[in-house]
Amino acid sequence: MTAKSRRKPAITISRTEHERLLALATALAERNAELSEIMFTELDRARVVADGSVGNAVVRIGSQVTYQPDADTPRTVTLVYPGDADIDQGKISVVTPVGIALIGLSTGQSISWTARDGRKHELIVIEVRQPTEAALP
């Protein structure tokens, strides 16, 4: 993967999830204005669709995602809201730089993102698995 500048990929988010994420970005603004702004930027460019209209290959809250960071070994994580985050269990918060990068992506898409330490990274989504209805947040 190259570090060349390019357009960000299209992302899709359900209406209800979009509203919750906007509220999280607003709350985050007082603690981390830079991360909040990144989240607002991603949410602004998202295609917002009716609940239930998001495809199974799209990363959303509760999705188990296998992605390849920086052409390295693939990682599998579950994307969750902040209160459910537990890195030891592979549950990453949507209000982290990689969580923000993943939300709304589809299988096969890649995105460049910046870590908290300022380093630039790129990831590609290899596989997305959705939770069962009973396990949805």
C-alpha cells in the first residue's frame, strides 16, 4: 500500500447509528477536540441509510472485522461503543483513531488514518461478520 494522497472511500452508516455517533463526537469534543473533529468529518461524509438497509459487508457497531494494517499481519477486532471496549477481548472503541477509520467501510475497502502518536497508517478491510440479532447493541 502506498502513502500517496487519495480520496477517502465511501462509507455507509445507518440513521440510528449515525445519530448515536454524532452524540458521541459531541461529547468527545471537550476531552479530545482533534479526535472529535475527525469523527465529525467522517460522519459528515457518510451515506446515511435507513436502519436495516446497511449491507452485511459494512462495518458497524458490533461487527467483527478482520483488517490488514500497513500490509502487516491481519487483525480481527469487534467494533464497540466506548463503554464496551476491552482491548484484551479484541473489542475496540469507535472513538479511537482506528475505530473511526473502520466505521462504515465495506469488505475490500482501504483507508489511511493517523494514530494518536501522529504516525500515518493504512488498513484494508478483509472480512466483516455481523453479530446475531440478540447480540446487537
